[in-house]
Amino acid sequence: SPQLLLVLTVGVAARYGAVRAMIAGFLWGLFLDVLGARMLGANALALTLVGFVTGSVRRQLDLIALGPQCVLVAGMTWGYFLLLGLLGLLFLKNFLWVGWTPFFVDPLLNCFAALVIAIFWRERGDFR
């Protein structure tokens, strides 16, 4: 299943910059952490970093175009999975692996979700 909050964090960063995306990513990640019972703060940290990285590269890449945004969402999905695994290794002494199927399928689903969100934002005229 797609990680819609990750995709939204990338979308917010691409349109409004790193600061708004980091705030949104932190709050959305904290929401995910409260719902889960694994590591409190892991999703908040990961989504905050996704917002920071995406917001930092938005001036170097054309993230308004759908192709580069899709590639960045796929890369951020892999980075998100690996960061959560490394945080699990650091704090739980166990690498939290999502499995091979989600590792390869979820970036495609996230890319599709990013395309839908980008088209929705274009139709609304909420585009910077």
C-alpha cells in the first residue's frame, strides 16, 4: 500500500519548501508513531528528514514536473524504508525490514499516488 503521508510530505516540500514540509512530516510522522507500537519518534524523524532532503533539492531539480517528482518519491520511499530499518537496528537491535515485495512495489504505488496528488493540485490551481 502506498505511504500517502510520505508522498504528501514530498509534495509539500516540492511546492512550499523544506520548512513547511519538515513541520508537516514531523506531525504526520508523530501521528503514525502514536498509532504504531514499535518505536516512538522513528516515523517523525524519517518524515522530517524526507521533507528536509526534498525541500533542499527542489531548487536543483524540476520537481514541478511529474517525472522527476516520481523518481524522487521512489528514492525517498527506499530511503524511508532503510532509515526505519537502521533506526530499528540502533534502538531495538533488530533491523526492521519491510520485506522484498513492499520494498519494490511500494515505490511504484507511491509514484502513482504522487501523480494523482500532483494532478489534483494542478486542477485546483494550488501550484507554485
